Amino acid sequence: MMEPGHPQAGADADRSQMTEPDAKHAHPKKLGQWAATAICGNDITSSCLYVSALSIIYAGKLAPLALLLVVGVLFFFRSVYAEVVGALPLNGGAYNALLNTTSKSRASLAALLTILSYMATAVLSASEAMKYTHDLVSQVPVTGATIALLAAFMILTMLGITESARVAIAIFVFHLTTIAVLIVGCAIHIASTGFGTLHANLAVPAPGGVPLALFFGFSAAMLGISGFESSANFVEEQDKGVFPKTLRNMWLAVAVINPLLALLALSLVPIELIGEHEDTLLAHMGGRSAGSWLATVISIDAALVLSGAVLTSFVGVNGLAKRLTLDRCLPQVFLRTNRRGTTHWIIISFFALTVSVLLITRGDLKALAGVYNISFLCVMALFALGNVLLKVRRPRLPRPSRAPWPWVLLGGAAVIAGLVGNAVRNPSHLVVFLEYFIPALIAMGIMLGRIVLLKAALYIIRSMIASLVKPMGALAQRIRGKIDEINAQQVVFFTRGDNLANLNNVMLYIRKNEHTNRAKVVTVVRSQDEIPPKLKGHLEFLDEAYPDIDVEFVAVEGRFGPELIQKLSQEWRVPVNLMFIGSPGEGFIYGLAELGGVRLII
């Protein structure tokens, strides 16, 4: 039986690499409920600016019902996310869920989709925010202002998550206040003018019939929950117990705002005119109900809350990329921190990526909507899959709550239905998504398969003609040195027993998923006579069975726990993310968040 344990620390870099400023910021102040809610809430609640119009266009009078169905799906996903992140409280979202239940390559697929979703969200939100600003102040150049906005949030994120949260809270409060004023204004106007428009709209047949209208309306309405996945990508920066509260708060906001605004829209605007105001429906509603001043306020709010969605993207991708780097899926340079303790190279690289996409598309960002739609829904589906794998492969892993099987399966099926609906509704979006996804997948594959590629390069160089032997030999030596440098990073597995089958599974996992030729197998005992009797012999056998991996056995006297893990990590210069354990049982005295970042592999 293997020793229990798991992570807390995607946020903590290898302590042996920490500079003095890094150590100072190793334990930054955690986010409270409202700060964390605001960061991801700006993204999910900004959907009300477009999702009501989209739903009405495709579902007609059934739009409020389609939006209520999405509210039900999101209710299921509250439990799905709470179980997975409660059991595995690390940054990374769907990537973290799959990393601890399946292989690193499959988990990296989820990470890639999440990064694409954040990229599209950042560029689209920044551009739309500046278009609203341009409508208010025509002198503002949209493309230049979009780049400036992305740069501003890059700098804000590098200052630290606490500073980012203050800005997010201010935007969130203003947005909710504006929406509340709009709802009250529309209600007063409808009460005074009557329900004639609503009755007329209810008499209009649903486009394509009720089943198709509900299906496509539901698919469009699913875009109204984008941002729900963001909280899981910076969970390590949140205080204890905050994460499930962010899920609850986001669900409540979506449950109240989106269906209610769709109903008010049907009560104010004839269905045939909704398409004319697709991009500015809320501002149009504000103008009709209370006058031009409310339309202007809503346009200002739109610019601000869409800017808040840009901040969500920077914060979310920073937490995810940090975790990927700790797991050696990205270059280690991304772990370097500045004086504020933030991983600035991740943030700068994401800024460069978003600006390049903006310039390549020349400001015509409709195509990016396909990347945004499909990647977001794929991430949600993969999170449901991660929950299923967690239940099946890690049943003994302690968790504060469990999602009922029907909710997981229904939630996953609903997301897949939304994914299919969006692909059928806009097949061109699927093509554009693949144009971005395939090159990104190739880049990720190169990073994960860099040892194989380097060995292939070495083989080609060695096969060069004799006239190039000397210069090619020097290059081959450098490549050989690079391979050895990557493989020299040792990994550690903690075991409590001597089950040969389990130990062999550990070796198979290491050989398949990690770039290393050194594995240290550790048993923690109070005295030497507690060492499992067959353990040393089994490890000697495995050392011979896996000649490409040097298996070292170490018996450590002490007590297995967070302090010992940190001590051994510093002493052996092995990042905690490269220390592995088996799935713990219910009786394990430590929460996984306390162990600092160790990974479950059995």
C-alpha cells in the first residue's frame, strides 16, 4: 500500500531556486470571498451584455427557459467543481484534475484548451471594451487602445493578485449596481406602459419549432457561463473555504441576471428588432426604459466589465501556466519571479501572445469567437471527465463534498450538447478553432516530447558525412549535454509498503510521463526495524528491470508530513511537484493542500 498525500502548491516554485525576494513572497496574502468572486465574476457576469440577445435570436420567446436550463447545468457543475478542487486544491482547473487521475499528456490537452480560451477571452473582451469606449469618445483608436488596455492589465497582474483584486472589486460592484438600476428601470417602465410587447412576442412561433429553438437557444445560452472555470485556476491564491463560495456567488448572479434580462427584453423590444440591437441590447433597453443617460451608463459599464474579463484572463492563465511550469510542461524560465513575487515572464508572454493575435486578425475578431466558444465548452466537458476519473481512480481520496453521479453525467452531457449546438450553428467557428488549436497542440507536443526529438537530432548528426564529423561532433556533444541536463532532475516517490505491483506501476508512470533517469523511492519510518522487509529487494529488481532509470532506495527516520516534505525538497533539490505519492485514505491526518504540491500517481 502506498503512502498518501498531495498538493497545495502550484504557486510555490522550487525553493532551492528561490532568490531572496522570492522567499519573501512565498506566502502572499490570500484572497477573500469577494475579491476572488470579483476576479472571476467580472468574466461570467459580463456575458449578460450579449447572451440575452443571442438566446432570443435562436430561441425566440423560449429564451428565458433556455437560460434557466443553463442555470440548472451550472448548478450541477457547482458540485462537480467543488468535489474536484476540494480533493485536489491546486491551480490548474481541468489540467490539475486530469493530471492526478490520468497521464500528463492528456492533462496537457486540457491546459492547452484553457490557455486558448483565456487568449480569446482577453483579446475579444479588450477589443469590445474599446469599441464601447470608441462609441462614447470617437477620438479613441480601437486597436491602439486595445493594446494599451492589455498592457495596463499586464502591469497590474505583475504588481500582484491583491492589487488586481482591488480593481476587480471596484468594477464588479459598479457592474452589479448598473444591472440592478437597469432591471428596476425596465420594471417600472413595463409596469407603466403595460405588457403589450410581451404578449405580442409570446404569440410569435419559436424559430424552427420548439425542440430546435430550445436546443440552439440553449447552446447559445451556454456561452453565458464562460468564466465559471476561472476560479479553479487560481484556487491557491484564495483563502481556505473561499472557492466553493465563489462558485455559489457566480451561480446566483447568473441565475438571477441572465433569465431576468431576457424576460425584460421580450417585454420591451419586439422580437424582430432584437437582431438589430444584438451587440448593444442592454443599452437599447436602458434608453427605452429610462432615457439616454442610462444607455450611456450601460455603455460605460460594458467597457469596464469587459476590461475586468481581461484581468480574469491574466490572473487565470498566470496560475495555470505556473502549475504547468512546475510540472515541466513549459520552460523553467517562467518560474522566475520579480520583487513583487509574481511570475512576470508568464504574464509578459501572455501579453505578447494576445497582442500578436490582435495584430494578425487586424481587429476583425469574429473568428476568435469560435476559438473562445469551443475551447471554453471543451474545458467544461473535460472537468466533468476529471470528476468521473477522480471517483473511479481515486475513490479513497478525502474531499469535503461529493457530486452525485447523475449531476456529473447530466452536466457533462449538457456541455457536450452545447458544444455540438455551437459547432452546428457556426461550422466556420470549428474551422477557425482548429487553425489555432493544431499549431498550439504541436508546440505542446514538442515540449512534452523534447527528449525524443533531441535524441532524433542526435542520431541525424551522428549520421552526417565524414567531412562534417568534427563540427557536428561538438554540436552532438552539446545536444547530448542538454538531454543529460533535462534527465538529471530526480523525482521522488514516497511509499509505505513493499507491494511489487504498485512499485512497478510507479516506474511505468515515471518512464511514461517524466523526463528523468533518476528515481528516489523513500519510505518514512520511526525506526529502522519498521522498513518493509521486501522493499529493498523489490527496488533492486526494478533497478535492473528499468536500466534507463537509476532507482535509489532511501529510508528516512521521522514523521511523514508537510515539514518533512519541505525539508527533503530543499536537501535533495527536488521541487515538491516532482515528489509523488499514492492516493491517501480517509484516515490520513493531513489535507492535501498542506503537503505543498506532491502529486498523486497511484
